[in-house]
Amino acid sequence: MENCIFCKIIAGEIPSNKVYEDEDMLVFRDINPQAKVHCLCVPKSHFATLSEMNEKQAELVKKCLAKIPEIAAELGLSNGYRLIINQGKDAGQTVFHLHIHILGGQDLGEKLI
């Protein structure tokens, strides 16, 4: 999508601090971290929410979720981490390209961020 900041990051039009990239996904550090480690895992296919994804995009999300434990280990998150997928404005989604927040590096407690 032409106005999507994540699509622009994926295309290399906007720089990012990349942690991992393959043909299907990009993981980069959040520019406004909410924890010591805060990365975003973004499928390279543009869709805003889980309810909008097709079967192929569902496979991308599955691949992302399968790869995140390896990425978390490389980030030093051996004591655990939190995954968040905001779905819509009321949930706090500000970029309408599905993405998975990976938070950790500290005790996040039981409350949601």
C-alpha cells in the first residue's frame, strides 16, 4: 500500500534497525520502545488485521509465529517475552499493517502494556 509506513520500511524506502529478514517477513526494532527489547515482526504481505487475511497470509502469520522463538533467543530473551497483536483502533493499532510486537528484556509483570 502506497501510504503504509511498514510497506515503505519493507521496500527499503524508510530505514529501520533490522533484526531479521527473509522473503516473507521483516523484524526490526521499534522506534518508540515500550520495553528494553521491543521489536516488530511484520509480514511482507499487506493486510491490516487477522480478520482481513486470506489463506496465504495466514500461512505467513504461522511462519512468523514459528520463527519468533528463534529470534527471541537471539535477542537474549531467555527469561521470556510477550507478543502483542493489536487489532483495530480501539485496541491501540496505529499502523494498519498487521504486525506482532515482541517485548522483553525485563520483568513485564502481569499487567498488559
